[in-house]
Amino acid sequence: MSAVVVEDLTMRYRGHTALDGVGLTLEKDTIHGLLGRNGAGKTTLMRILTGQEFESSGRVEVFGQPPRENSAVLSRVCFIREAQRYPQNFKVREAFAAAAIACPGWDQAYADRLVKDFELPLKRQIKKLSRGQLSAVGIIIGLAARAPLTLFDEPYLGLDAVARHLFYDRLLEDFSEHPRTIVLSTHLIDEVADLVEHVVLIDHGKVLMDAEADELRGRAVSVSGPAEAVAAYVDGLPVLHRSELGGRVRVAVTRRPDGSGQTDPRAAGVSVESLSLQELIVLTTKQGDPK
Amino acid sequence: MTETVKALRIQLMKPSATFAVPWYSIGIAIAICTALFAVIGGEVSYSNRTTGALAAFYLSGVGVQPWLATQLFPFSTALSITRRAFVRATVLLVTAETVLAGLGLALLNKIEIGTHGWFVHMRLLNLPYVHQDDYFTQALVYGVPMMALTSVTALLGAIFRLFGQLGLWLFFMALGAVSATVAAVLVLTHSLGHIAHFFGRQPMLADFALYPMVLVVVCGTAWAALMLRSRV
């Protein structure tokens, strides 16, 4: 059974369509990357998956059941949002104590370790924390809750690069010891490229890409060289992007899945480089833009 | 039920914010008024030694429900507490607060009577217009208005949660318009005197327990309906 199954999910409010016929499946015990621009519909999707928002139409199942007001499902879910709100008069340790009450899988020893790693002041009031420290509170709750479905929506707002990498390290480390389904929504695609196993790209409320990360990493290449040589080399391949400078052309193309029909680049007079996941996501998103 | 207990335990994590504030307030009010009347001595007659400090108890708790709706509710739902569990827990919390307020104030009232007005012949709780001979009836008279005030503030908190400041403003405007219309109709039909006469003839228990309970039911139902459809 998959952790999440969504079919033809549509969400409209005040004349705006946030999600438009979304369909996807998130397998269990996998780290999924939910990618897309601001306003693409990522947060709305996660809010619906966690019962915080009500869909207009479509089918949503989490662990085989609808999540809406379903404590059997929601007790297995933890959702840490970008601008997660905490009671302002709570101290940090009280926020963790509340999480320990609510989350059946809460690991206090692990939470204590993370508090030391992120150097969080346990006795300080939430309202006195910096933006980065607030993000650390969310990250610690999300990780130590050990919920079978954990969703992080841009959880590292205000965190510096060192702290973000600490988060990635701890996430991967804990995931290998306690596999669970993790959905990570982020704009920092390069930073999570090696972390995610499955990628869902959403734009304008639609799923543009839904594939295994390994498959995507080799899917697209950048071919550059003289215009004629490049044109001959990429003939028949779907072009994602084309730029020209003087007589030289750079074209981003999607490879044929079986790799057939590709000649040796050196013999063809072109140079070929793999596109990073971030480049592929950016180009695929741009391709979907109205001209 | 387990989910409700979890939600209740989270709501009780800050007892100083949820339970204790009215008690601090009444404690401080008693201390200040006692000190004042001790200083004044016998210069003021007994009929003028009545204070309105009891209002401090009720008014100091008005921030609790908006805090629950705007801050604790989104945090609880992030921790996967359902709306239903949160609403049930809040109902339990308010009921417990009411019972505690009623019984506690009735007990303080007994102490006030037993000590001849906190040793300075002061009337802070034993007010003439709320006095009941029976302890539990007195507890009802003190407790139910607390519940009514709480349910009104809970409704305002839920309106703010769902519709923001504009929603709250529209609510007050609509309430003002309805109240003005009703008042105008009563004046024009010369019914105002009858209404005042009706409430004046009601037993004290009806004024302080029955009618506030109607308010509790109306506001509480509206609050629960709003919270259950609240987006987070």
C-alpha cells in the first residue's frame, strides 16, 4: 500500500485554482522532493494531505484512508510548515513537550540530541527566538516525532548553510535507521538533489514531473557547439531550452529513454554535459509557462 | 477520546495562561481592597463599602479563548490533533474552568461572610444583587456568567481565526445594526418597559444562570461550527 494516493485533486478558492486535477502516488519509506515555484500549489497539496485544508473535488488517501478529521491517519502524520505558528508564550521545551504528547513515535533522547546539535535554548520563549531558531524548533519536532508520514514545507527559513546541512545529515541518518515516508518541499533543489529519491514537480496547480530522482539525473543534457553540428546532434530530441551566442549554440534536450540514436559527441563536433536536477526543474517549469 | 485527552493536555501546558489569571486577579483585588478599606478605617459607612472588583475576575480571562483559537489551535493541528478533538478538549476545559470559578468564588464568598468582609467590613463577593443562601446555587450564579463570557470570547476568537479583522469588524457592525433595530422596534411599540419589567420579575437564578446559559448554547454552537470548518 502506498503512503499517499491522490486522484484528480482540485482545490479552488475565491476564483483561484490552486490545484488542478492533480494525481500522484507517494510510496512508503521514501524521501520525496516536492518541488515548484512559489504559489505552485505545493503547500496547498500538503495542507490537504494533512487534513488542514479541504479539497474542492478529487480523491485523497493517506495510508489508505481519507485524512480529513481522521485521527487514525493524522496520528501518523506530522506537518512542519514554513511559517509554522507556535504559541508565543510557550518556552521551547514546552513546544517539545506538546509534541511528545501528540506524537506517538516521539523520541525524547533524539530530540535532546538535536537540541544540542542546533544549540537551541530550551528555556527561551518562542517569541524571543530568531527566525533560524524557530525553523530549528520545527525541524526537531519533525524529526523526533518519527511520524510514518512527515512533511516539511520549506523548513529551513533563516537557517544558515551549516545548519541546513546539519538538517540534511540528520534527516538522512535518521531515515536510514528509521525508514519512513518524508515529503520535503523546497526551493533549494541543488541542496536536496542527492537526498530525494522521488521528485514531484508542481506548477500552476498541475503535476509537471513525477519520476524517480535517479531517472531524472540522467534524463537531460546540454549540447553545445557550432549551430549546425548541434542541430544535427539533437535532431528529433525534445528541446527544453535553446540559447545562442555568436556562432555557438547551447541546447538543453531530453535524452531518449533507451539512449538510442546517439552518436559520439566528439565525432559530431559538440560537447555534451548532464544537466543538474535544478537545471532540469527550472527548464521544465519554464517550458510550461504560457508563451 | 484519547485524541481529546491529548488536545486537553496540550491546552493545559500553560495553566498560568488558561486557568490561573482570573485567580491572580481576584487575589490581587482582595488584597488591594482590603488594604484600602483598612487605611480608610470606619470613615465610610457599610453601605458604601461595596466594590466592583469582582469584575476583575471575569474580565481578566477574556484573552484565553482568542489565544487558544489563534495560537494553540494551529500548533495543535500541526501536531495532527483533529479539529474535533480540539473542540471537545476546549469544551472540557471551559466546563472545568466554570466549575472551578463557581465553587471557588462561592468558597471565597463564604470566607468573606465568615470574616466580616475580610476583617474590614468590605463587600467584594457578597454583593446584594447576587447573594444566594445555598452554596451550590451561589456557585451557579458566579460560574455560569463566567462560562457565558468565555463562550462569547471564544466565538470572537473563532471569527477572527476564520475571517480576520475584517470579519470581526463586520460581525460587530452587524450586531450593532441588529441591536439598534431591536431597540428601535421596542421603543416604537412601547415594549421596552414590558421587557424591563419581565427581567426585573425573574428570579435571580434565571438572570445569572438560565439566560447566560442560553448565551452559552448559542455562542458555543456557533464557535464549534466555525472551528470545525476552520482552515489552518
